Amino acid sequence: MTKTETDNGIDYESLGLGQVQEADRMQLDDRGPIQITRIRFDYKTKYWNEKTKTGSPITKFDGFDVPTGERVKYFTLSQVIYKNFSDILTAVGSTVQKDESGNEWYILKKPINIKGFEKISTGVRGQNPYIKIKTN
């Protein structure tokens, strides 16, 4: 490709196709008590197979840090958390609300208080630990 060909290109950002990156959304890791208020599943990931509806979407959720009351935002690719949050939506119920980008969020009818999240070893050498909701 010559310099002239690159000068005629279009900047990706100008297409309006990129997802808005949330600088304040952190990857889920070990953490203490949290109250979850809304959940969103982003299926635009290489880990989700749209044809078979299998794999793991990006699970995004917002809530409040219980000790400080500070608003928190997390994301995870964990299949365990995806399943847990799908079950929470079924058990508690939710309403759907679109954000300014057109993304659908499930607003929980009642916020869910969680004791925290912890990483659990699989016990298999070379496999990363998985994250799960603390239950005790």
C-alpha cells in the first residue's frame, strides 16, 4: 500500500460503528459486597456463537459498592456469571430500558445484594481460575 492509498482511507472512528468504550467500567475480579441494579448482555463478542446461541457474551452490570455507596460498573466474560445473572433476571424480574446508544439494559425490579465475587481455582494446571458469586 502506498502513502497515497493510505491518505484516501477512512478513519474507523468516523464510521460510527465502534462501541462506546466506557473508561469507568472495570473488569470484574475479587471484590466485596455490591448491590446490583441493572444488567446488560453484549453478544457482539468472539466468545458468543450467534448461530447456536452458545458461548459467553460480555456481561455488563451497574450497582453500588455496599460499604461506600459509590456507584460501580463492571464487565466480565465469565460464563458462570452470565448464567447466574440470567437466573437473577428470571427470579427477580426486570424492565427493559434503552440507553443513549440504543443498548438494552435490564433494570432489576428489586436490587440484588451480593456478598461479593471470588476467584476459584479449577484445580487444573494451566487453566485460569473462574469467578463466582460469594455465598458465605
